Amino acid sequence: MENDTISFCVQPGGTLRGEARVPGDKSISHRSIMLGSLAEGTTRVTGFLEAEDCLATMNAFRAMGVEIEGAEKGEVSIRGVGLHGLRAPEEPLYLGNSGTSMRLLCGLLAGQDFDSILTGDVSLSRRPMKRVTEPLRTMGAMVETTEAGTAPLRIYGRAKLKGIHYEMPVASAQVKSCLLLAGLYASGQTCVREPAPTRDHTERMLAGFSYPVTGKDETVCIQPDGKLLACDIDVPGDISSAAFFMVGAAIGEDADVTLRHVGVNPTRTGILDILRLMGADIQVLNPREMGGEPVADVRIRSSRLYGIEIPQELVPLAIDEFPVLFVAAACAEGETRLSGAAELRVKESDRIQVMADGLQVLGIEAQPTPDGMIVRGGKLSGGKVRSHGDHRIAMAFSISALRGGGLIEIDDCANVNTSFPSFVELARKLGLNITAVCGEIL
């Protein structure tokens, strides 16, 4: 089905109540396929996110000779081929809309003995790739992009990679992970220093597969003399998906939602910290650790939100959650200011401009800035907004209807399937009056 043939219609009002478990974490699901494929032995995964992005990663490794069973109700079995057991794919590897797949695979494939080509859909083909290709070239990789530094990426095998110490100019877990995966095949140590903490799923999972990783302060290092040993992985619920219902419960009337088995990795909990600073009623219950990842149940109830200046140190820890945090800001008393988030302009869409445009349609004062936004809370109206094919934009505006003054219609919502294929079903179960409509509304 083409991406412009599904739209969301959301009736105003309603409230969210009940318990739910959101789908598995997308970042961890990607990495479980990648590292499981390079491990020795069979890796079994439960809670795997059966969404288009993660399935693109799975299909890429199948195309390189890895036997993978599933996904069946979140269960996947991966028969690893070892660090040097991948085979040349017969065709270019198509990765759909998944930036994580493309950037991490670029690093991993730079150290192989065969050539490969990475392609994606129109949206992914516009996203910047120089942030990974330039440091990879410093390591000795042979990677070609378009003149604009975008996909398709042509990666030439048999390159002799050497370890580097790389100071990242911008905090990015994808760049860090790309270089660490390339470091598995480099001579000498590879170290990456980040200007601010980013999600550390790659480092945690490497350790889970018995591969030594060292780190101090903001630097993580890897040596090319280890091997990956198969293990079992239980993927927690994705906090980026849970974020929509966190905000929905915070802004709705008489709401009370408990989200079970949510990943609360401290490099991902900026959404909790920001909502608490705004006055949200959030409890983190039953904290535990599963497979090296912190997990908990999160309860959110209705609360009175206030505008804040979002602390700079929390920005990298909530980078994927800002579309729905802008909705929280629109429902808060006073003004919310975000800066230091220029990364939002090169996601699946320009999330700063697209969210500002949509909020303005719904009657909210939203002023985009080069690296953020100023949002003045107010009364949301109904209206027709464009998601520009961005899954998180579509879901964020769906949640805004809880405080809407009329019907909210959102176009181009098919890409919600890249991260949260059960969003409409789960949102309706919790109390959002949402309908997915085939055929364009706008």
C-alpha cells in the first residue's frame, strides 16, 4: 500500500485509561539481528518489534546468507555465521525508511570482503550520510555516496580498516554505533568520544554477546580481537512508543495509564525527566534488569503542565520524543522553549518545521528556530495537518486530539508501520477515538 493512502481521523476529547504493553524497542530489535547474525551459535530473541524498519534489517541479513526464523509473535531465532561469515548479497540491500539500518550497516559492511550497495525509500534517500561515511573513510573504508552525501551508498569490500579516536561533532548514537561496528574489523583500537550521552544499546549488547567494550566518561572503545557468542535477548517495550501514551495521559482529563515492561535505559529517559519538569504525574514502578537493559512499569496520570525551558543536557536523551513533547508544550500553561536540537531537522522529516506548521493549523503559537522551537500553550482546535510521511509526527498529532476542539485529520500515515504497527489498535483500546482511513483526506 502506498504511503499516501492511509490517513488518521481522530475525534476530539476522550481520555486514556488502562494498562498496556507497547511493542519492543526498535533500537534493540535492530541490534539483536545485527549482532546475532555475527555471533557464533544461535541467538533467540523475544519481544522483537515486527515493524517495517526492523524487518528491513532482518531481510538484509537474510540476503547475506544468515538463517533467521521468525518473526513469529515477537520471537526470532538467528543462526549466527560469525564475524567473517557473511556472504555477498546478490542485489542491493533495500532498507526502506530505516536510517538506523543504513547507518549501522554502513559501518559493519565496510569491513567485509565483498562489495555492497545500500538503498532506501525516497525519505531515507534524502537523509544525510556524510556523518558516517566521512569518519569511515578516515578509518580506510571505501564508501561512495551521491554528490549530496546521501544514499544509495556503495561500499567496497577488502578495505584495510584502521582504528581511530573519533571526536563526534554532534551527539549521535547511530554514528557511534556505526564506528564501533566498523571497529570490529579494524586493526588497532577504535574509540568514539561523544559531546553528550546518547543511547548505549550497542555497547550493552556487545557486552551481552561477550565482546569486550571499554569506556570512560564520554568515550567508548573497542578492540578487534574478540568474538561474539550467541545469547538470549528479551526486548523491552520501546520508550519512544510509550511516549505517546505518556503525554496522552498527562494532557487528558481523568487519565490513568500504566505501561508495562518499558525500557528505561538512562540514555533514553529524557522524556520522563522533561515531563516531570513540566509537572507531569509519573511513577516508575517495579524497576528490574533484563538482558543488561533496565526495565520498569510506568504509570502516568492527568496533571497540570507548565511551560519550561528544556535543559540542554536532556535534549540528546529525548531526541525522538520531541514531536509528542511539542504537543505537551501546546497543552501546558505558558511558554516552552527548546534549543540545541538541530538534529530534528534531518529526521524522517524536518520535525521542527512540520510540527510548527501543524500546531499553527490547530491554533497554537509555535515559532520554529534553527535548532528548536518556542511553543506557547493554548487551546487546540480541530483541523487538517500533514505528517509528511513521518511516523512520529502522525502519532503525535493523533494524541493532540485528546485536547482538541474538533476533528483532527492527519495525512500520509502509512509509515507508522515502520515503528508502531499496532498504534491505532492500542490507542483505541486505551480510549483514543481514532480511525485509520484508506485514501487521502487532504
